[in-house]
Amino acid sequence: MSVRVPLIELKQASKLYGGQRVLDEVSMSIEQGTATALIGRNGSGKSTLLSILAGLIHTSSGRLIRQPNVIIGYAPEMFPGLKVTPEQYLRSMGRISGLAAGELEHRIQELLAGFYLEQFRHEIMMNFSKGMLQKINLIQALLVSPALLLLDEPLSGLDLPAIDQLIALLRELQKEGTAIIFSAHEPQMVEALADQVLVLQAGKMIRNIKGTENLWVKPTTYIYCTGLSSSEQMELTDRPGFISLNIIMDADRGEGVGLTVQPEATDDFLRQVLGAGGSIVSVEPQGESGI
Amino acid sequence: MMALIAYLLRSYTRSQRYFAPFTGLVIAVLVLYSYKPNPVMNSYAATAVLLFIGCAWMGLSFLNHEHSVQTQITIVHLRSARKYTAGRLLTLALLTWLLDLLIVVYPLVSDRFDEPAGGYRILIALAGHGLLGMIGVAIALYLQASWVKKSSHAVGILLAIIAISIGATKISSLLPAQWLMLTLLLPPVSPVMDALMNADTLLVSGVLLSFIHIFLYTAVLVALHIYLSGRKDNNKN
């Protein structure tokens, strides 16, 4: 049996800024060719999480495990208008990445054309619109075919043709084995791409939904249990039939876990929880699931 | 690394932040040499101190010129925050070396001295200017926006360090004996300034000693900065 080694893994990662916890014991595992959506309100920790995965921010506790020499493409939010042309800028970024001259020119040509920016390649970016800057931002992240692509609000400012183009391009990359992690507020992109959705709230990962089919209305079972450690909770997310997990803080019972699973897997999950020393508080059949 | 240096040079020159420190330095040197003849080593000591101030100023403007989001992107492309720091330092070293060369050569080609400078004095001047320029850069490393949030604080601290460094010899003569060890912590700008001024009468070993002192001081500052930059977060703001 072949064991799939995650491309990148976070284990109970927390981040504190001036004593304030902006990320709280987040664990995740990303494999080749998967697309993971990070959703949550502003300030929920999505950008911090992406910066940690990009290696730009260090965790205050927990671990980041990355396969050696993973090539990362990163498109952060709020790309600035620079006093250079797209061609000069992309050439610089490509050279810094170590791309060979011929390949770099080909990639620049291909991506500028793909994002309908060919005619602006010699114009200074300072006066570009938000959407045009976002396209340049995405292009720089895609210059060196990345094994891991991190996109912070990638649809921000994009027009409809560009959104379609981006989604098609990302699907293509995913098929070729690129792992994509993106934060988004638009359900359109989540539905089109994600095969895992992580819901963040105030720095905590409150739900982990696996499989796009589970984003749709279907009968499910909701299991409320307590007494599981973080690693035991993580093990549950890898079991067949798992849909989502959310952490519940209860004044009487302490921290609990709400598990949404496929009905046919209910018994298996109950056995697993009890076997791990957890306690079942309630089991309810539900008519729907979703984000 | 060459690609990074080329990119940083382009981005710095396009930002026009270089204009103030460069112009300030050029004006100061031109004013200093506005009359002639000038004593060789006294003039070089003065321009070396000007380069120290100019490089600290240029260092701060260079280190703060790139947008923090773009810095993140550059680091991801480079795959190392430490390499990025080293690239920025090399770019600043290159700019310092260029200014060093210009400032040392200018009075020679425009015949501003009262006597021929001679190979030894030119060599000492080149080394002295370069070392004082680089210590200015090394101090600026710790005052860039990602380290000192408020630019007014950074400028204030920089001006204080410049003043204390230049006046260190005078300050140490005023301090009680038990505090003298503290002066070792100060950037050794004034010993190099003194060595340049008295290069004609000092032994070569005396001049070299002051150069080695400032070189080691700068090397420690730079090495510590590169180490710390690998442990520091590269935030958007």
C-alpha cells in the first residue's frame, strides 16, 4: 500500500501578536493535487495562515512540516502599484526565482496573454486598476510552475472573464499535481475548485469539510462528543464518511466537537470516538450539510 | 543573487528615495571642496564622515523603499529571507563602494589638494571611506521600518547614534574611568576619523588597527542582522 506524504503539514500551529492569539492550534495537511479553501470572516486568521504556509511568518507554537525544496507560488492580498512595467517586474521575479531566460519569456508571454494584459506589458503599473494589479499578482505567483500555490483573496478586483480564466487555469494546475490553498469570500470559487474547505473563526479552525459533494444539501448525521485530544480529532477527519468538524465551547462540558458525517459512517465514527476514550453527548440525523 | 541585486537597484532608483541622501552627500562634498587648496588627509577624514552619514541615510531610505507586500513576494521567489537580507546588504555595499570611489577620486581629478595625494594615502582613503560607509549601512539595518515602526523614532535614533559616534573620542574623555568600557560599545567612527586625519604621522599598524576594529564591529552587526532576519516575521505591515 502506498503512503501519500503530505506536501505541507501544520500541527497545532498558533500565532500570537503582542499576546493576542490570531491563530489558535490549527492543524492541516495538504497533499499534491488538492485544492483547499480557507473561509471565514475578516480577521479570522486566513491571511496569517497563508503567510505561515509561505514561510513568511513563524508560528509561536506548533510545527510546520514541509517537503524539502517545495516550490511555492504566493499571491498576497493588496498587491502594490509599482513604478515598473509588468514585463520588467515579471522578468525580475522570474530571474530571482531562477527561471532560464527562454522559459521565462515564454511564461510571461503566455500568462500576460491568458489574463488579457498583453497590450499593457510596457506600461508603468502605478496607474493600473485594482483588477489589473491583481492579475499581475497572480501571474507572478504562477511564473514558476509551483508545487504549492497560495492565493489570498485571488478573485479580488477581477472581472468575470478573468475569474473564469483563473478558475480554468487553477483546475489545470491542480490536475498537473499543484496543491492550491486559497482564501475566498466568493462561493463561486469554493464550489468550482475546493475539495476541502477549512472554516476559520477568531483564529480557530472550527470546521473541516472534505469533498465538494458535501457542500450540497444531503442527509447527514451530527455527532456531538467530548473528551478527544487535538490529534484524535485530526484522525477523525481522515476517516471515510467524514464531512466536517467544528469545535464547540460549552460552559458546562468544556471543549466539545461537533462532527458531521455521512449517515452510513455513523456507527464507525461512534466506535472511533468511544474507542479513543471520548464521550458521546448526542447523535442527530440532519437534513442538510454545507459550509 | 545578481538578479536580486539588479531588481533592487532598479526598484530603488525608480522609487526616487535615493535622491535626498545622494544629493545631500554630493552637495556637502562640493561645498567642502569649493575652495582650494585643501590638506589631503584632513579633507579625506571629513568626506569619510560625510559618507558615514550619507550611507546611514541612504541605507534607511533603501531598506524602506520596497512595499512590504512586495518584500513578501520577493522572499517567496527567493525561497529564503536570509538570502534576501544578504542581497539587500550586497546592493548597499555596491552603492557604498561607488560613492566611496567617487568621493575619493573627485578631489584628485579636479585638483583640489595642496599636494599630490600619493598611492598610500589614496589607498588609506578608499579603505577608510568604505569602512565608514558600511558602518553607516550596518546601523541603518536595525532602524528600518520593519524593526522600528515609527519613522520619526528611527530618524531620531539614527541622528543620535551618528552624533555619539562622531563625538565618541570627546565623550570618552569626559566620562568617569569606570564608564570607559561602555565607549567600546559605540560605533568606532571617531578612531577611524582620527586615523585618517593623522595617517601621515601614524604608523601603518596604527591605521590598520583602527580599520580592523571598525571592520569587526560592522561584521558583528551585519552577521547578527542576517541571523535575526531569518527568525523574524515578514509581515504585510
